[in-house]
Amino acid sequence: MIGLGWRDRNFGPSLIVSPDEKVVVIPKGQGRNPGHGPEHDFQVTVLNTDHPITKGLQKRWMHPTNN
């Protein structure tokens, strides 16, 4: 799950997760344009394994494409 992802980058700040799993605020007008790129396999990383929604999930897993 992400927040602040699918809107124009000039709307306001956006959030990304850095390789060291820190949430980074990208200022309004900077960063990539939002939206979907080509479909691909990707790794999901749970940042808070103690949250009631994510409790019991693996820290990392691969999400495959639906080809």
C-alpha cells in the first residue's frame, strides 16, 4: 500500500521508501510523475510487522505478474 501516489506531482509532497526502509518526503513538484509503469514482478516489503493489518505477514515476498 502507498499513500499520495496517483496524482500530479505538483499537487503536493509525495512519499517513497528508501532502500534502508525509511519513509522519505519528496517536495511538491519534484520526483517522478505518478501512475503505473509496465506490469512486472516486484518485491513487497512490510515496514511495520507489528501493525494489526500486517502482523503475521512475512517481512518480504515477491508479487508476481498475472500473465
